[in-house]
Amino acid sequence: MKILTLHSDFIKFKALKKALKSLDLTKEPTEEQEVKDPLVVMTAVEKGDDKDVLKKLVKEIRDISKQVIAENIVLYPYAHLSSNLGNPKEAQEFLQEAEKMLKK
């Protein structure tokens, strides 16, 4: 797993199309979203990442968000961080599980 974290005043993003056909989007792909005061976690899920890596990811995100006092977290899949990417479907499931764990 590779991550790059950014704490910023805001982030605006607009999905132009689905990266994977299997994605279930709650908002239309063309709707712009803005998140204020986020910790943006650009994430590349790699081959061999497992539940231990998932737990470490969540812990690291929690630790960083406390340090920078950020309540909003944006998990942003960012494949450009690694040349050893995992399966896209498994990466999607991995990030969805991380999101669930972070919401607790």
C-alpha cells in the first residue's frame, strides 16, 4: 500500500466517468463535490495487501487526522503511486472496508 496525504482548506472534484463499470455511485458522475478542511488520502492498493495492511492504513489515517485536526477524510484511489497495483475489484473492496472502519 502506498499513500500520499494532503491536508487542505478544501477539495473539489468531479467524476467524469466511472473508473470501473461495477462501481455503485450514490451521486451522478457529473455532479461536482466539495469537501471543506479535508485530509485527502491518495491511496494505491498493491498486490499482497491484506487485512493487516488495512488496519495499519486506518490507524495511520486516524493518527494523521488527529495531528492536523481534520474531521473530514477523502479516500481517493490514486493508481499513479505504485507500479505494483492490486486487482481493481479487490482495491475497491479494500477502500470500501477502510471507509466503514473509519466511520466507526
